[in-house]
Amino acid sequence: MKKISCLFLLAALLSNSIFAQQKKTVNLAQQKMDTFINSLLSKMTVDEKIGQLNLVTGGEATTGATVSTDVEAKIAKGNVGGIFSMTTPEKIRRTQEIAMKSRLKIPLIFGQDVIHGYKTTFPIPLALAASWDLLLIEKTARVAAIEASADGLNWTFSPMVDIARDARWGRIAEGSGEDTYLGSQIAKVMVRGYQENDLSKNNTLMACVKHFALYGAAEAGRDYNTTDMSLDRMYNEYLPPYKAALDAGAGSIMVSFNDINGVPATANKWLLTDVLRKQWGFKGFVASDYTGVVELVNHGLGDLKTVSALSLKAGTDMDMVSEGYLLTLKQSLKEGKVTIVQINNACRLILEAKYKLGLFEDPFRYCSEERAKTEILTPANIQFAREAATKTFVLLKNDNQTLPLKRTGTIAVIGPLANTSTNMPGTWSVNADLAKAPTLLQGLTEVAGKDVKILHALGSNLIADANQQTWATAHGRDIPRDNRPEEEIIAEAVKTASKADVVVAALGEASEMSGESSSRTDIGIPETQKKLLAALLKTGKPVVLVLFAGRPMTLKWESENVPAILNVWFGGIEATRAIGDVLFGDVNPSGKLTVTFPQNIGQVPLYYSHKNTGRPLGDKPWFTRFQSNYLDVSNEPLYPFGFGLSYTTFDYSNFKLSSNTLKPGQKLIANVTLTNTGKVAGEEIVQLYTRDLVGTSTRPVKELKGFQKIKLQPGESKVVTFSLTEEDLKFFNSDLKFVAESGDFKVFVGPNVRDVKEADFKLVK
Ligand code: BGC
């Protein structure tokens, strides 16, 4: 006994001393950085300090009407702190060399929107989230960091962690969906994948979490629109993913475009100083979004000089593209509208980022022509992109085992998405070689093999209205138009379909129908494509709808009439080979929705984690007067959060809790037996939700608290175990205190948020 306690003591002493040693090293590193930055700051003129706050575009890709000009001359004068949208070691080296000739030789940072992969493009973030596979998602970020840093970059404008519950908002495609818990988990692993806890390595990128904050709650889903939100919702539902990303060590954060409760984020001192710095203790730097500072003029906060001073004072350190800081801050300093301390603070944070990236040691550390040749688009990365894509597809319907397809006979691949490569990588894939992604026709032909004959017809335009099609196929993501009358194009496709054994209808959105500035008020498949689908169904051939989508879509008619629907989102450069893998059953689909699919647009915003109201419909039939429901549609979604089918089936049984009470410091164990009851191996995403039944504030009807992805062979069973602690039950109460309140709780487990088994317990404090 004595021996054991001595051993414990020794171990404790040892770990204390290791901890003390680590702390000492961190402190020393911090001191070294402080000394360096202090000395540099003391040499800098006001102009040079303001120059560091200026972020300009390198001109390769822009996301606004304004483009930076005279960039090289400005760098030479020390008027630029960072560049984005410039790639390749050659160009970056040449540009960095200009900075190295400026008076103080302060290196530039080089950023880019590396959102879902770099040249090896992975599925769009909403799709990646549907994999519920944190290791996989982390690896996509890691691969992206390796490739992007091999091409000269050291900073990425990702992860995008905005909770989005309005399917009209096109940027829902860029995030992880509607759920706070899942979104926070994904935010963390993305940061880890990019930064690997060591920014000084030449194959990591500094993450820039965006868009702070609440950008996903833009009114009516119209991009850049106003947000007005209660503190309860903000703290409990929208802010946690940003915080999770910062806690994971993200080095920077990007401010959102939107107005928040009357003050646009870029000039919102409460948000950027009180919440971000004081409550959360964030130590990195804050960048505006593209022309976010000058847009404050349109928001109605004053002229460029006024809004620039407001932004700096609020806590926006770096001004992306507006050049409001460059043009006006010196004058504001003279007039006493900003202080030198404010300028110094912002400048210090940006210099620190450069220091942590190792740029003062070697400004060219990310400029390796050799790495650019050998580490980008490697066969292993491309193979991984294909695997990753297969994990993101969500099987929404599969009647009569229409899928998987047989590798014999004739398949007609029809629809405007069937023969386009440029649309496959998905929105925000600025670095993808668009022509390289195989079209669905090519991908399926390759995967199908020699015994399958593949036929093709366009079948319909993307959208009947030519103008709208042009807008929906921007940034080189074109889909050729056929100017014949709609009926003629459809008739031709019907003819082709009638020669086939099965029809694959490649329909839905083009990739630029989601993403930035791509909001829609009708989130269905465009009418002309629906007519085509109806005509294809009339042929009596089995039809598989391969749905391309960057958002939840309204598919009520399709869900009632089409035998099989595979939602493939936008799967990256290997999308179509991966679609082949799943359609032919080489891979069993396992993705599940992280956004609720509504029955119709009028239900939007529709999300599972809503409050109960005083008049919930509950189990009463729709329509029940004086209950919270609609006259014309039930409250149910078309496809609930967490939903997704497989080629096999899973059974949930023996759901049990270890106790019916939980006390602080204890763990409540929830066990459920999962059995693969079908004929093929498959992966199931088992989800655990809770409900806090009584609280000092109203609580959501369900909240995701855990999930596990389990692979089972046919007939195999496994006990899946979750554990809950008091910590998992905490929320921000009306005083914004993070607490768990004693009382009754429900816990649910199941394959999606709707089809759950439930049990009860009490939190006793
Ligand atoms: C977008 C950001 C992006 C930035 C730079 C803006 O329009 O909102 O997400 O990072 O452009 O490209």
C-alpha cells in the first residue's frame, strides 16, 4: 500500500514538474516574442503600423466589386500587411521579396479561401459534415493545409462555422449545418487539421474562423442581410462553434458582414471586445471581411474616416480591401478619434501572427517550388478525396432496392448536371482545376466497367430562364444551354431513357446556386428539370435521382414519386467516381443530414432544436386549432435532422441508462444495442439527444449531445455506449451564467432525431 502511494506521489511530482517545465518554456517563448515585437514596434512609424493593418487582394479571385490596386508599390512602402488570393511559390516569393526591400523588411502573410481542400478539392463543408466523421474532416483540413502551404500560402479563411437554419441562405453550403454541438466539434477538428498545434511548421496554415458572428441568421436568408437575435439564442446556439474553434487555437477570426442588433459586426465593440477579448480571452487577430469596413458607410454609420475609426476601436484589427485604415487612420489619430495604443494593439497582433508563422525567421519558408511539385494533387490525396466523398452522400429514399445498380445492361444518364465537370468541385473551390473533375458521365462510365452501356441526353436546361441560368453558373461553372423548346429537349431524353434499363437523373442545383451571394426563395429543383423528371418517370423505367445540392431542398413531390434519391451535394474533384462507387454498391452510403429538409419553403427556418411553445402540437393531429401549426402543411420536416438510409438496415434495442439520477461529478451511461439486420456491411451514425424538461429558461425540445459512427457486418451487433455528465447539460441561463439546473431530463437515442427511443433521468444537485 505504502509502495503504491509512494509511486503515486512520485508520478504526481513528475507530472507537476513536467507541467511546470512546459509552462516555463511557453513563458520563455512568449517573452522572446514580446521582446522581438516590442523592439520592432519601437522602430515603426505610424504609417508603417497602419500598413500592417491593410489586407489586399493579389488579384486572382475577388468576392466583391472592389479590387485592390497598386499593390506592389504599396508593399514597397510598407503599406500592406497581408495579401490574399495569390498563389504559387514563384509569385509569392516575388511579392515577398518586395516586402523584404521595404524599410523594416516586415514579411507579408499570404491568405486564401482554402475552404474544402486546395487543389485536391473535397466535398463542400455541408457535405463533409454529413459524414459525421471527425477524423475524416480533420484529415481533409490537414491535406488542404499541406497542399496550400506547398503552394506558398500560410493563412486560410476557414473554418466557416456559422450555424445556418435558413435553407434560403446560399452560404449554408459552406458550414456544418444547423447544429451547435456538431458544428462545434467540426470547428475544432478543422482548426487542428490546419494548424496542427504548430504554426511555425512550413506545412500548416493559420486558421481564420468566420464569420463572427451570426452571419447564418441573416433575415429571410438573403445574403448580407440584418441579424437581430436574443442573447439566449446567441449564447446557447450561435456563438459556441466560434468559441470552440478559438479554444482549439485558431490564430485569427474574420468579422461578418451583417448588422447585429443594430450595430454591424465590423464596428461592434460589444462583440469584438467584450465577448471576444474579455469574455473569451482571444489573443489572435481580427480581420474584417471583404470591404466590411467601407460597407459600414452603407450601413449608415458615417463616412469612410468615421467608420474606419469605429472599426478599429471596436476591435477589427485588419481591414480587408476597404483601405479605410490606410487612407484615414493617421488623420483620425491626429484628430484624437483613435489612439496610438489602439493602432499599436492591432499592429502587435498581426506581427505576432507573422512571428508565430515563423515568417520573421524565414519569410520564404512557405515558398518551396519542390513541395509545390510533389505535394499537391498527389495520387494519395486524390484517392482520399474519392473516399471522403463517398462518406458524404445521403441516401434519402431507396424503394424496392432500386439501388445499388447492377453492372450490366443500359443506364441512361440524363439531366443538366450529367455532363459538366466545372460544377462538380462545388462552391468556394477557387483553387480547383475545374476542367479536371470528371463529369458524371465520365465517372459512371469508368466505375461501371465494360458490361454497362451508358447513354446520355441533356433532358433540360438548368433553369428555363436564360438570365437566371447565367447567374447560377458564374465563376466558370458553366452548363451549356440548349435553345430548343423545352418539350423537344425532354422528348429527346425520354427517347433515350426508353432504350435503357434504368435512368440516372442528374438534377438539382448548379454549384453556384449555393455559396456566397446565392440565396434562393424557391429551394426546389428548378421547374424545367422537374418536368423532365416527371417525363422520365412516365417511361416506367426505374429512376434514380442523383441530387446535386448545396442546401436543404424541398423535394416533396420527388419523395413521393421517385423510387430512389441519392443526395450527393457537391463532392469535390472526385465526386463522380465516388458517386459511381455508391451507385454500384462498392461503397454503402452512410451520410446523414446535418440540416433539416423542409416540406415546403414556408416552413423555413425549420430546425430540430426548436423550443416547445406554450401550444405545442405534440401528438395531436395536424391541423389542431389553437395549437402551434399551419393550416396548409404539417409541422414535420420532409427529412429530419440526422436522417440518412443505407443499403442495409439497423435495429436499435435494449436502450438503458445506468441510473435514473445523475449527480455532479458522476457519469450517466447510456447503452443501446445496434444490430445490422440487413445483408451487407454498413456504417450507422448513432445519435444521442437530451431534453431539459424544466428550467429557469425555456429549453429546446431536443439537443444533440453525442454521436458515434459504427461499422457492422451483416448480422453483427454491438453495444454502443455514451456517457453524460453535468457538464453536458449546461446552458446559458437568463443571466448568461453557464449552468446545469437540477430536475427532469429525457435522453433519446436513434438513427435520426425523429425515430428515437427514450429514457428519463433526474439531475440531482
Ligand atoms: C467572404 C469571405 C471570404 C472573403 C475573401 C468574402 O466575400 O464573405 O468568406 O473569406 O470574401 O475571399
